[in-house]
Amino acid sequence: MGRNGFFFIFIMFLVSSVDAQENPRFKNIINKLSSYTTKHGPEKVYAHIDKEFYNQGDTIWFKIYLVDGISHLSSDKSNVVYVELLDSEDNIVVQRKLFVEDMDANGDIVIPETLKDGKYKLRAYSKYMLNENEPILFSKHILIANIENDSEIKNVSPKAQEKPIVQFFPEGGNLVSGINTNLAIKTTNTEGVGIPIKGKILNQNNKVISLFESSDYGLGSLSFKPELGETYYAYVTVDGKEHEFSIPIPLKEGYVLNAKNNGEHLLLKISTNHKIGLKGALLIGHLRGQTFFKRILESNEATYSVKILTENIEDGVAHFTLFTPEAEPVCERLLFINHPKNDAVLSVKTNSKTYAFREKIEVELDLKDKEGNPLYGNLSSSISRNTNQSLRQNTNITSWLLLNSEIGNTFLDTDQLLKDINTSKKHLLDLLMLTNGWRRFVWKELLKNKVSKELSYKPEKGLMITGKTTSFTNKYNSKASSVTLSIFEDPFFQGENSTNLQGQFSFGPFIFYDTINAFVEAKPLKHSRKTKDNELAIQLDRTYQKIQLKEKFLPKNEQSTKEEEVQLLNEYRQSAPQFELSSKITRLKEVTVKAKKKTRKEIIDEKIRKFTIYASPDNRVFKDSMFGIGALNIFDLLINVPGIRVIGYFPNQEIQVRNAYSVGGGNANGGDEGTDESNTGSERKGPLYLLDGFQVSLALIQTFNPAEVEFIDVLKGPSAAIYGVRGSNGVIAVYTRGRLNTNLENEENEQPDVLSVKINGFYKAREFFSPNYRISKPAHKQKDYRTTLHWEPNIETNNEGKSTFDFFTGDIPGAYTITTEGISFDGRPVSVSHSFKVDIGF
């Protein structure tokens, strides 16, 4: 891809030098396109996975690339990507939420062993991408099989050939009477798979005007000149039965845009049958929103031609549009740009072509431009065993970023289509452009500001902890409040926000992995005389929200017939290595386990130690052993605990802990609540109060419902030292009902005004296990049946464009492929494969 601009243009016919920006209507077009690229441009996500065929229980290893949809550099919008494994009904089986730093993130999905055999889909996207009317989300099919089930899957009965779907696409958009143009044809079966057919076009008098045929991919074209007043039909014969299809009705007056890509240059021709000719029309060309051509036509002639050199246009889908003098878009044409000068060249070398079992392989990567200059690159590499099967609609990072992400998924193997492009592939690519439209925006919507409307999904920068507060007695009655969030582990946080009028609150963005404990407290903004009216319920939104996309939002289906899926499963099972033992089985020696049965107290203490940071309390009392049936508050439950002194009367009671170290005045929980003016010197004014491990105020403890208490720990002196100065006057640690039984995220808490929850963070990728057979280990005595030999997700080339890594072969002979993909630091996608063999007798 060239990086030096777009603007070297050679004009074959004289045109006016009037700039498009001098026409107010045209100036609006240019400004809207510029605003789209700078403010409302898209994002793209691509996932490099280790292979396409998996066994139940295998791991899918993947690397996510999140880029700006225009420059293909790191996106400045989102930092969060969702990766989902979907079944054949598009139900989410597994979801991963990843934090993307700079441009990439790594992840993995362990395939449940309960999944049925069949085809599944891996989908990846950012929420920001869902703002488009028809989002183009990355998706890739994989096949999952149970190779230990040696029963052959019965083939389904083939369907009778149904009426094919035949579509006609006039070049530029319309047929116009008296103007010769190209008419593209797309033919598919009812499953959406391209099929070859032959047919003919007749007029209303049954006169044959032209014959046509589509290729094996279901694409074709013919030259066609409609005449004024005539009506045309297409006839196709399938299995001896003739089917009739309509041809688009020609316009009496209009415009036609023809284009041809000759590699080094583009040829565009505009024709019209309007009396005033082309005077005042605007022709504009852009690539991913970046304008590289604009001309106002001043001639009254009926035709206009232009030649545009491609050496300084980036690779990808170029979009040409013709506007009338009134700024109405009337013709559109897509062209795929693929100039050799733009390519980044990635080479992969190994120290041999054939290897023995458990032999070390050294891999050297070299990334350069066409002139041989080194390039920095962000790459990933997978090494997996070849299968005899291949899923259709293959795509790699190059074909995805440059082609599929612009026009949507197709039924073609676009990775092969863009590899070693020859004359036939160029023709097929152009047919693809003729039969697909620009998917990113519609000009009429862009000009009416519909593209820049309020975002339904804002770019995510991290994890947001959101929710709402309602009346405690009526969860449907939202109430405004002041909400405090406390997190006393990494990332440590304590903050207070006011909700909106609908009771909604938000904290973040946060960046943390795994699971953290959080404590939420709410207080009404306006206090009522009735105590019940002041009580609030807190409802948190789930951090992992499964978004079910409507059918019209889904990318074009990567279709294959059910017969093909069954055939692939059977062939894969037959080609899979016949192991002595499954790769999921490890033979264990017989052992005898002896253990002493734990007492109930030991079991409970073990559970408690999992969520407390101190060793043992000085006193621990459980609700079933506490005095105080009919207790009004927590203080009534502690009144008989040794070393505890309860002062005052309900509801203004306080506690003093004897034998606590004191460091002077002040309240352990902040403020001057519970201050006893007679206390001087080292006598404590109040202990530290904890609720489910989080520091809370004395006021909250005074109003806490004692029926919600599971147990209470009392810490004095050395036991409380772990809390530092905060615990110098003792610690009262209250744990709510259910702590010993469940630890669920977003658990409903029946206590008003407070909520103790566990919050899931971003998924933390596991490290791929790669054995080193040069070091002797007992585990190496087991057979090595890995079908993915190695996964190297984080590769960066140095200032010479080079990088290296190594791995060991396993115990399965056969052919293997090293697939390396990524993006250069100036936004050029690269993908290359390198093969080697593992020979049992080598």
C-alpha cells in the first residue's frame, strides 16, 4: 500500500480546473466525506486463529487485531473487543471480553467436550462497530469433530434442484436506453452458494438479444445496449425446466458509469443521453473515505473519459460516484486496487524442509517493502498439521482488511483470489465489484447527517461498572441517589457519583483481569420522613453482556450445504491420526488415598479463609449461636461477646473494643461519628467496621438488618494489625448471609442501600504450552499428539525487519504449515504460509 498520497492523475480529455469546493453543493459533499473519515470512521477487527479443524476439548488459540477502518493503523476509539463462538443457530456458546492495548490482544477458547459435531463460527467485534446499519463483523467458520467417535455420520439426502436465484447488476447502477453498458450476473442456489448456469435474454417479442453464462462461482457478465420502449427478460434452464427472470427496466434518460482496471491505471467513462450533456456533474473517487479524485465536468458532450494512475493509490476497494449538478448521486462503481508497488513482502524460512520426531525447528521472519527496505511489523504465527479438507470462504488478514471488510463476506475464497493475481482472477475480482455495493455508508444518508447521529454504542475504553438504584420495596421504581463504589484490591478505588433522574450510575473505565470484589453503597439524594422511602435497592448491569444481533445485522452467510458439512466431518475423522491413546487421555498409576475426615468447624474455617485477609479472629460468632432473637441491630448481637462494650441506646449505639491498640483520637471510619467527649489519650472512640471485607460507616452498621448477618469476626490488638492504623482500635467484620455458600457475580443482596458483588474482569489469555525436548522430563515419556505444534502470538520485527522463534515437532508424521499474519507499522496487512514435513524415518 502506498503511503505518499493519492493525487497523481493523468487526464486523457480536457476538463475544467474548477475545484469541486467552489460549488456550495459539492463543497458539502467533500466536507461530509472528510467529517466521516476524521470523526465517524469505522473500526475493523480481524482474528488470526491457529487452525480451522478442531476436536472436542481442543483449544482455539487466537490473536485479535483491532485497527482504524481507514488507515489500518491502531484505532483511537475502542480498547475492548468481544470474541464469540457461535453454533449453527448463531447462539453464543462461549464469549471472551478482551482488552486491546495498542493494536492487539491474545485469547483462547477451550472447546466444551459436550459440543455436537458440526460447523461453528468464530465472531469478533467491538461494540462501536454495531453503530452501522449493517455492521460488517469478522466471522470465520471452524469445524469441530469428535474423532474418538468412529461411527460415520450418515449423509443427508440431497435436495432436488430448486429454482436458482439470478440477479442482474447494471454497471454504474442503471440501464439507460440507447447507451451500451455491462450487465453483471450473479447466480446462486437457495443456500447462497454460487452455481454455474447458462441462459439467454429476450425482448417482449421473444427475440434473443444476448446469450450469457456464469462461472463456477456463479458470476458472469455481458455487454448490453437496451433500446427505448423495449422490455427484457432472462430465461434459464435447470434440469430441463425453464425459469424466467426480470431484467432491470431501462431509464428513458440517465447516466452510465463504466470502468476498467488495467493494473497500472484505471479507465473511467461516463455517458449520458441528457440534452445538456455532462455539464456541471461531479465525479468523485475515494478509498475507505479518503478522497483521491474529484472533478467537475464542464463539457456539454455526452461522454467523458479519464485515465488515473494507480501507483500512488493504496490497495483496497475504490469507490467512484457521479453526482448531478444538483448533487444527487446517480452512478456508483467499485474497483479493487492492487498495485504491486504497494505490497509488503514477508518471507518465512526454516533451517530444513524435513524433520524427525521431537526435532527443534528454527524459524526466521523477514519483512520488507518492494524496494527491499525493512519494515517494522506486528505479527502472529501458528504451526498446525495439514488436513486434506478446507472450509470454503477462506479469508486471511489481507483479504479481510482490503476486501471482505468493505463489501461483506462473499462465497469466494478471497485469500486465494488475492494471491498471485492473474488475468482470470482480475476478471473475477471485477465481477465481485460489479455485484456488490459500498457497505460503509449510503451517500444520501451521509449528506442528510444520518451517519453522524448519536451513537447507540460508544467506544469502550475499559470495563464500566454500571447499574441503577430503585426503591427497595419496588424494583421498578427508579430513584436518584448518591452511589459510592469501593474496591480494596488492585485496581484500588473508592469514588462517589450521583445518578441521573432514572437512577442510573456509572464508574470507570477500569482495566483489571480475572475477578474482583466490590462494595456498592447508595444514599438517597432527598430524604423522606418515612424510613422505608429512604431505603434503596442497587442493581448492577452484567459486565459480560451477550448481544444477540438481529439477522439483518449479520454479515453475509458463509454458506455451505449440509452435504458438504457431513462430508468434511467424515473425511476429517478418517484423516485424523489414529492414536494409541487420545490426546486428551493420560494414563495414571493406581494410588491409594488416605485422609482424615474434616469436622464441620474445619470445613467452615477453610471456606472463610478464602475470603478473609487475616489469619484468625479473636472472637467469631455465628448467627445461629448469637443472642438476640428480635435483635434490633448488630450491636444487640455482640452484646455478650467478651471484650466488647456496647454504649448507648438504639438506634444510636456504639462499640468499644477492649485490649485494642490506640493511636489517639478520631474515628476509624472517618468523621466524628460516635465521639465520646470523655475519651482522652489512648482511649479509642470507635473500631473499624467492615461489611463483607469493605470499610463502611458507623451509620450503616447502626441501620443494618441483623437478619442478613451470617457471622461476625472481632479482631483486637495484634490480630487487627493487618489493617494498620485503621484497625488500631479493633475491627468489627460483619459478613452477610450466603457468604459461606455462594460467590456469584452480581448476587442479589436483600439488604437495603448496600451491595457486595464479584465483578468479572477482562479475560487473561493462557500461555501456549510448547515442550523443550532438549531437557529430559518425566512428562516427555508420554506421546506428543499435538496437531497445533506451536502458537506464537506476539512477534515484532526489529529495525532490520527480522524476527525469529523456535519450537519442537511432536510424534505425528505428515505435512505441517507455518501461517504468519500481521500488519506492518504503516498499515499494510501481510499473510504468508510455509510448509515442512515431519517424517517418522527421517
